[in-house]
Amino acid sequence: MKFYLPLVLAGAALLTGCKGLDNEYQEKAEENDKQIQAYITANNLKPTKSPSGLYYQITTTNPVGRAPKEGDVVTYKVEMSTLDNKKIFVNDSSVLTRHQAFGYNIFASGVSEGLAYMKEGESGILLATHNLAFGNNAIYLDSAKTRTLPAYTPIRFDVKFIKTRNETEQILEYIADKKLTVTETTSDGLRYVRVKEGTGDVIAKGKAVELNYVLKSSYGEVIQKGDKFVMTAGAGGVIAGFDQGVQKMKVGEQAILIIPSALGYGKQGSGSIAPNVPLVYEIQILSAK
């Protein structure tokens, strides 16, 4: 999903207007809260208000459902609308199926928070002030820029919580979904899947290696690609799982590495890579000298 953000602030204007922007941001949030309260009354809702200001109401309960925990990846469906009941369309659909690391805000913080109050199989209504939705950005909702969401808009999110998986479950689910046969599992949890056999000797520590790779999430999203990437085996310039996997390969070999977070970016994550998530690398070795 692409968001186009047309607002650009010059450095000097940002410095001189920062206090004013902060005040406006807070004032709009307070205004949103009043709008949400009026919406609640008009629609006979009975939500709970969280400390952050999010209003949430569970509409379909599942007492035996599983609650998400830190390190889980959650899958959910979300439908967005404004308080005057206009659907928010993204890529010509108002319903999105999303996967994200639990508690890692890659969408709207109100949705991430709302999932913490839900269990698998439950549905709920989340009413979010702009600071828990899309803030002070005027957002174009499709590439043609034909539908616009104004800045400071309060949002209703209708969420259906489909499932949550811990790290081990994510790895096993990926292997099963892709129908992979694991060639080797190391004692620290690296799964090595040989796709195409190479030639010559296994790459030794200290060798300069050129390779192509594709990095994916455990639910198949492509995160990064690297063509003719150069590294030195065993030198520690890459994450541990990647280095370990490369040293199991030969020139010309193709393999899939399924790397637990302890051998990846761990509890800190890195950039767009959330904390505590496994990673999938598809690798082709081009040369080793």
C-alpha cells in the first residue's frame, strides 16, 4: 500500500513553526475526540477508551482465542472509514488483509494497539484520533491521486483478527506453505534448503564471495534484493545466519536460508525489519575466490 505525502516543510519554517505545529496537532486530536464521542452517541456504541485515547469495542468475542505476544506475527483484515461513513479505498479495495509483527507500527498505531485488546477469531471497532491514525498528512489513497484523505482525520477501523504465530510457527508455516524440504537444521535453528547443487568445494572462511540474494519476510513479502553482492565468508560483515548459510554452499549453488531472529536482527530489528522476526533468504552463489 502506497501513501503519497505532498506536504514538505522547509528547514527554517520547520524550526520557527514547530511549537505552532505541536499545538495544532494536539488541538486537532482534542477536536477529533469530541467528534468520536458524538459518533459513539449517534451509533449507540459502548467502547472502552484506552490511556492513549483509542476507543475500542469487541463486537465478536472468542474467549478461547489466542492473544498475541511479543515476537508474534499477526494476520488481520481491516476496513477503514471516516466518521461520516465514507469508505477509505486503497488500491480500489476498502478491505485489506495485512500481516505485521505484533506491536510494530508499520500501519497505524491505533490498529497495532487495538490488536493487543483482541484474540484470534475476534472482531472489533477501533475509533482513532488522527495521531493514532494517519496524523497531519494529507494522503493520496491511490496512484492516480483521485481520492484524498485530509490531514487530521479521525478514522474508524473495523478489524477482524485472523491468527497469530510465534517465531517457530512462522518458520514451520512457511516451510509447509512453500512445500520445502529442509536439507539441514543446525543446532541454533537455521534451516538450510538446497534448491540447486553447486560444484567444487564448500566455501571456506576467508573466501571472497559474490552472490545474488532476495530477502523475504516469513509471510513472503519481498524486503530487499541484492545483485552481485560481495562479502567475505566468516568475516562477520553480515548477520550470523546469512554467514553460516553461505559457508554451507558451493559455487553455482542455489539455496533458501530460513533464519531465526537470534541469528538475524534479534530484539532490535533493523529499519523496515521488525524485532523478533525470522527472515528468508534466497541465495545464488556466483563465485568464490
